Amino acid sequence: MSKRFAASAALIWLVLGASAIAQDKPLPVAFVVIDTDHGPHTFRVEIAADTASQEKGLMFRKQMAPDAGMLFEFPRSQMEFFWMKNTILPLDLIFIRANGTISSIAPNAVPYSTTTIPSVEPVRAVLELNGGRAAQLGIEPDQVVHNVFFGNALPNRAR
């Protein structure tokens, strides 16, 4: 093996290895509170705010705590399309407007499905919860989701 080849191979290994490590670093965590007809409910969520974390989402996760989830934050309101490729858990997808109100809910998305799940209007965020959780808690369209991202965080629940 030539020195040049060995140096190139080492450089490639370092770049790919660093990239893999960066993708697996823990995401920031925050709280969201949803005002339901039964009272407020708090979730501890991971924040997916960059392309890499949004592309991975909750893929390959085998379990998630009942009051956990992932909040996908987008830089502007836009139509969003999700799928369940490589996602083991059934999920509820809660599409959220820029003002923090729920636009629509796609309940119990089918694991591994590559069928797209669209928002019904431009949204600023999507909250993924365990499948069926929205129905269990009475979460419905037009209810308010509180978080600093929407500018309506409740005291003691900031990111």
C-alpha cells in the first residue's frame, strides 16, 4: 500500500467516521404543552431542526416513552410530506401552524410505509407522538401547542 493511498484512506475514514458520529449525537430536548379539552398535557420532545435530524426522525427506534416525541421545526410555513420508511413504531403526526394551533392529525401512521402523509395546509412544525396517543388524550385540530418555537411557551417549560 502506498503512503499516498494510506493517507487518502485514512482521510476518508476520518471524514466518514466523523460524519457518522455527528449524525448520532443527541438532539436538543424541549417541552411542548398541548391544551386539550381535558386540560394541558406535557410532552418531552427531541427537536429536529436541521436537515440531517429531520431526514432520520424516529427511524429505527424500537420504543418511545408515552409522553415523549419529536418536534420537527421548519424555517417557514410550508406544505410538508412525511413517510414511515424505516420507522418501526406507529406514530401520530400532528401538523402545527406557525401560531401554534394544530392544523391536522394523521393518526397511527403505518410502520415502514413509503406512502406520503401530507399536511393539509402550510405548517411550521410537525409533532410525532406514539400512535394512538392523540386520541387517548383528546388532542384535536385547532388546539394550542405551547413551545418557545411558536412564541407561546408556558413559564417553566422553555427549551
